[in-house]
Amino acid sequence: MDKIFSTATYKERRAQLKKKMGSGVLLFLGNEESSSNFKDNWYPFRQDSTFLYFFGLDMPGLTAVIDIDQDVEILFGDNLTTEETIWQGSHPPLSDLAIRVGVEKTKTKSEISKFLASVSDRQIHFLPPYRPENSQKLASWFNKSPQEIPSLVSVDFIKAVVSLRSIKSEEEIQEITKAVNISVSMHKKLMQIAKPGMKEYELLGFVTGEALSHGGNVSFPPIITIEGQILHNHNYSNTLKEGKMLLGDFGAESAMHYAGDITRTIPVGSSFSDSQKEIYQIVLNAYLAAVAALKPGIRFKEVHLLACRKLAEGLKDLGIMKGNLEEAVSQGAHALFFQCGLGHMMGLDVHDMEDLGEEYVGYKEDLKKSSQFGLKSLRLGKELEKGFVITIEPGIYFIPKLIDQWQAENLHSDFIDYKKLAQYRNFGGIRVEDGYLITETGSRILGDPLEIEIKDVEQLREK
């Protein structure tokens, strides 16, 4: 069986959850195997993160229930048949695995419907399903259509889970640090071997292999591209060329499924051009300003806007932006160059708990998501708390199609010098990113150091 935390850890997490919820029945759906191109050719199995958090068992076909009123916890699942053992090898019985995570009672999968019917007179809470098979299960158990399921999820359950998973324990921080250190190793490998003439997919192979060699996986499909202006570019067909920059945004998932997420932008050759250095330094200045502002109690939305102002200041110094920068950022003019958010929560998911809804993970009743272009993509806006793990990832992206659209509509012409901007039309994009733990008085970067200053990146590239 894969590595798990102590029995006491899972029991304490469930005890805290029961205390927050007060009463009712809590239903947890683990994930199933997911077929690729035919039934038995599976994608690598990935357990549901909330299931991992409360029950720790990293295997398909499990469902769990906590009956708060009766103080009963049950794991539902089937032991392997002899036929399955021939192909998959032997596994401990579910009852033994359940004991390891502090659950005393187990039942077969066929007993789930009967159990849920027996408690149907009370509130049954479940979380939003993101896989079709789990939507189908819920629809079957509750005699509803799959389309009705989203309206039946428990907001109280979501909020309780978010409140617990948001604050990382010391053992979680250690696990995230492992993932970050593997991520650093992946980036070092890319920064040392990338050279003109290579294909992006060659580098993909190297960094993916590095993640796998540490017993984990990648935490999301890597972004490795000389087209850095494409925010989530998963096309790896380009050839590296002297004079271009290479943006690498990727990370490892540890053996216990905690995520790392780092971004660096490097010259394909040994050094940046003068214009690349200018834009890079603007991005780095925004990164450093944001990091310096991190502390409990500050709204991350304010940190984001601080970074936006620093980006705008740098772009004004180059003549690309102009006018009153407070007004420019307030009106969203800077979003022509920074279209996304400054960062996100990180934990068992690289975008932690995103399946539960950004309005609950990143926002609160007194702070709703913006509808403004750019700011609407900020996943985290609420006040930071000690124990949060977040990313800081400012960038500047020159997207030709977006530039053309804004210029044609004469958008924000009081703040953007489109004539000067034309010189940067085919520049590409730059992003830097690291993970930070919010501490009692500020923050600290997680994991081993990775070159980020221009001189240090160039020095590493020259080796």
C-alpha cells in the first residue's frame, strides 16, 4: 500500500470535520479507474483529494460515510477476486486497510444504496462531483438525473472541508516541500540541458522522467514552450531557437499526492537580450513586491493589485503604458499584459480544492469575484491566514490577437501607447513562480532555492 500519514492524523481530521458539521451524514466518493482508449487501458489512477485528506486510501472503487449522529464511520469497497488477483497481485483486505486509517467498519459496494436509503430521513451531505461516473452514482443512489446533482451539493460541507484543508499541518508542509524540491530538480535539469535545436517535447520527456524517478508524478501537464504568451500551452512541437525565451511552468506531485508548482523563464541561448532583461526585471520586481507583502490578514486581492501596479510602473518606464497608473490598474488597462491572477492555493491539488468552487476556496461572503477582464481570473482574493500555501506568479504576456482587438476598439488608449507597443508585438511572454507558506508574521518560500535573478539564471545557462 502507498504511504499514508498516521492513524491519529486521519481520525483527528474527521473529528474536526464532524465538529464543524454538527449533524447529518457525510458522503465521500473516491475515484474509479479511468479508461484511456479501451476499458482496461487506464490512465494513471488519481484518488480524489478530499478522500485522501480524510481517509488516506489511494485505491479505486471506494466510498466512505460518516454518520455524525450515530458516530459511525464506514468504508465501502470490494476485495479483489481471484481473477483480479491474477492480473493485479494480492492486496490487503479492505478491513485491514480501514484500520490503518482509523475506520472500524467496512461494507461491500453493493450495500451503499441500502445504507443511504436507511438514513434518507436525515440530511445527506456530498461534495460537487467532477467525474461523470461519480455523478452517475449519485444520480442512481438518490433517484435523480445527473443534471440535478449539482444543485443538491452541500455548501455547508464544502465550507467545512475548505476550512480544514486550507490550513496546512506541519506534516503536510513537509510533504509539499518534498514535491517542491523535486520540482526544483526538474527545473534545474531543464535549465541545464535546454539548447537551440532541441524540441520542446524532448524537454518534456526529461522533466517528466525526473518527477517519476522520485516515486511521484507531474502535478499537472507541464507547460514547456518558446511561445510564453500562451498562458497554458501544452503544444510541445516547437524547436528551440537562439534569441527566443523558454517558459517552463511545471511541478511534481509527491508519492502522497501533494503538489509543487514552479515557473521559470530562461533564454534559449546563454543570455537574455536587452529587451528581454527589461521585461524580465519588471516581472521580477512585481514578484518581489508581492512576496514582501505576504502576511496573515492581508487580502490576496490587494497583493495581486500591488503586483499589477508594479508591472504597470515598469511598462510605463518603457513607454508602453502611460498616464495615471492607479487609474490604469483600477480600470484594468494593465490586463492587456497580465491577463490572469497572481497565484492560487496549493496542496493536494496544484490549484487546491478547485473542484469545490473558487467562490468558497478563494472568496467569502463579503468578497465576491470580479467580472473585470484579468481580475476575474484571480482564483484567490480573500484574507491570507497562517498555514496557507500559495503561489506567487506574475507575468507579462504580449498576445498579438488581443493587442489587435484592443487597438481596434481603442481600449484604454489613455493608458496604452499602441505605437510603442508595436515594437513588442512578437516578444512572447515571461512568468516566474514559487510556492510560499504564510507564517505568523509573514511568509517563507518552500523548498530548495532555484535561480531567479537574471545574473544567476544566465550563469546557470552558461555552465
